[in-house]
Amino acid sequence: MNSVSNRYRYYPAWAFALLLTVATIAQANGSRLWATGGVTNVNGTAGGGITTWAVLNGYASDSESTLNLSTSTARVDDFNLQTLSVGFNWANRLAVTVAHNRLDVKPLAIDIRQQTVGLKLRLAGEALYDRFGQYSVGMQYTHNADFGVPALLGAVDNHGVDFYFAASKVFLAAIANRNVIVNATARATRANQLGLLGFGSANDNSYELVGEFGAGLFLNRRWLIGAEYREKPDKLDSVTEDDWKTLYLVYVPSRALAFTLAYVDLGRVAGFDDQTGYFLSLQTGF
Amino acid sequence: MGARLRLSAAWAPITVVVALTLSACQSMPAHDRSLYRALGEREGIAELTETLLLTVAGDKRIAGDFRRVDIDRLHRMLTDYICVIADGPCEYTGDSMLNAHRGQQISSADFNALVEDLVLSMEEHGLPTATQNRLLARLARDRRAIVDAPAPPSPELRQLILGDLPLSRYSAPRDVRGL
């Protein structure tokens, strides 16, 4: 548990400015079609804002490798969630991601921080060109560094591993001759609020299978609008964890840069009701 | 408490996928010339193909693959091919996509680079997003025949299967429209 005035606290505006600077000089690599790599989600892997997609971060194809940097901020009534992440995509086969989350609990003036290392393996298919889309499996190891409040709320572990299976498909010229992306992910998890409230609880410590779903419409090759839904396991007895929902708008001016703006509805979080607000992210790639 | 299954919202994306798959399977009218007209008919397609070949020539990722190609013939063949793909009144006399790319070791990255050059060319010609997507959707079917196309069968094997038929006869007619 750390005070908000902690000197290690980074300010999202700095991260945004730094990444924007990097993006202006970045020589984007990779050849996959614009915007089809998704953006970086709160877990640090490719997806929408909150859901995980089967696509791998960046635009690497079979003979390429790419690196991504991303920062995001989600601001709802009583919380801010800052995320910094880096992702490496090897040959559009394996993605390795590292993410740092910091949750500011505004009413309590505390921070909860955690780190997540993720692996995503593309099993088969190509989201754009294969009739039945693309399939990936992944795992995420998360370590919560500020376990005081989660322990008080009844969480059992300060670390945990998620496993997921994800499917993505881009339908070309599907609705009003616009391209459409559809994603579905099944996740086995014990994480309370991504792990920010720890893992498991005394009464419910087993893995739970939850779903993440989303669809997006490419207005053109630079603009994507869509919606997402992420089921949450709700394991703690002391506080309710609601499913998460977003409506998002992504702007991809080039392969080096992607902006995401979303309306988020996190429901009840750690005892605070009706947590709605916005999500803003910036991603750059090389 | 054991593991609970909460995929209750799964019906939503499944419905979307089924609907999109069904709509993609709907057969188009045999002579719907709307895409052909949107591309500017054969003249527009020929101009688009020219822009595409110029763009490719300046794309160092794949320009080398076209170095020893008869560009005039390629321009004519590609124009006819796109015209046929767009249900235009043209005849394509070239090899199937599979035979035209056999053994050339074309990677996904090479294919993606060409798609990107095509999109940029279509933008240069001011084609609307809808027209771009319709053409891409039809050309995308050819990817399986182009990327990592297997090498041509050895002459011995070919003779065993086809007798003395020349290689051009090896092209199955259905391949002309992709897969």
C-alpha cells in the first residue's frame, strides 16, 4: 500500500507525451493491414481496451518482428487505473508482454500496483484471410505488489496465473461494405479485479471460466468503433465484482501509432457502486 | 464452491459470427456489375493496376520479386483478372493464381505488402472505402493459392498424372476465379 504522493508515482501525461514523441520518430515495422493488430489492453496484450483478442500485438507477419509500447489511463468515479506496457511480437507466432498497472483508490488515497507478464501463442489461422479466423492461447502471470487492501478484503494470494483461449475474425466488406472484427475469449482465472484485489478468496479459490466478447466496425482503415464485454469472476465475499463493458473508438493514423478513447462501465468495484468513466490509451510500434 | 461457468453472454458474438458467415455465403446475382462499375470499368481498372505496379516498383519489400517479369503482360493479365473478379465482361487467359505463384516462396509478409500497395493505390484513385473492401474481400480468397504455393510437380510426376499435356493445361478452370 502506498500513499498517492509516493515519489515513485508516474504521471500518465508524461508517459503519453513520451510515447507520442517516440511515435513521431518511430519507423513502424510489420506488414499486416492497418488497425488489425488491435490495441493494447489493460493486461498489456493485444485486444480492445479491456478484452483480449486472438491477434498478436503490432503488425508483424511471418518473417517480421515488432515491438510495442503503450500507456493508458482509465478514470472512473472513485478510481484511476494507469497502465504501462511493452510487447514483443515474434513472427506473428508468439507475443511476450509485460504490463505495469497502478490503481489509485481515490477515496482511500492509496495506490495498488501490480505487474503482469504475458505469453500469447497463435495456434492457427489468420484473422483476415482464413475463413474461420485466428485462434490463440495465452497465459498471464500477475504479481500484486500492494497486497494489504486485497488481503483485508479476503483475497488469498498476491499472485496468480490466467489461461485463455481467444478467437478473432475480420469479415471483409461485411456490414455496409465495411470490415468487421469479432472476438471471443474464454479465460480461466482466479483474479479479483485483474489481480488488483488479489487472487481467489477463502470460500471460492478455484479457477473460474469467464468470457470476453467484442465486435468492432472499421469505418475506414484508420477508424474503428466497437463495444466490449468482459465477464468477471466475482470471488470475494466482502465486495461485489461486476462485469465490465466499454464502447470504444480507435484511431490508427499509421502503424506506428494508435489512439483509443472509450466509455467504460465497471459496475461495482471494491465496494464502490456505478464506476463509469473514460479510458484513453496510446500505443506506438516499431 | 467449484468452478462456475459464466459464458452467459456467449450468444451475442456467436450470433454475429453466424449472421456474417451466412451473409457472406449468399450467392450474388450472376451479373451484378456494380463493383465493376465502381472500379471505373476496364479503363479504371487498367489505371488502378498501373498505379499498383508503380507502387510495387517503389516498394523495396517486394519490388525485387517483380524484377524479371514482363510488366506489360503482367499489367494486362492483372487488369483482366481484377475485371473478371469484379464480374466485369473480360476474359482472363493467364495461369491460375496457384500456378502463377508456384514455388516462388511468397511469404505472408510479401502478400500483405502487396495488399497494402493495392489499398494505397485505391486511395490514390479516390475509390471509396466500400469499393476498396469489396474488391479486397474477393481478392482475399486467393491468398491460400499464393502464399507458400507449393513448387510445381516434377516433369516425371506431371507426365504420370497428365500424360503429355502441356503445363498450361494443368490449370484447372475453376482456379481462374481463385478457390
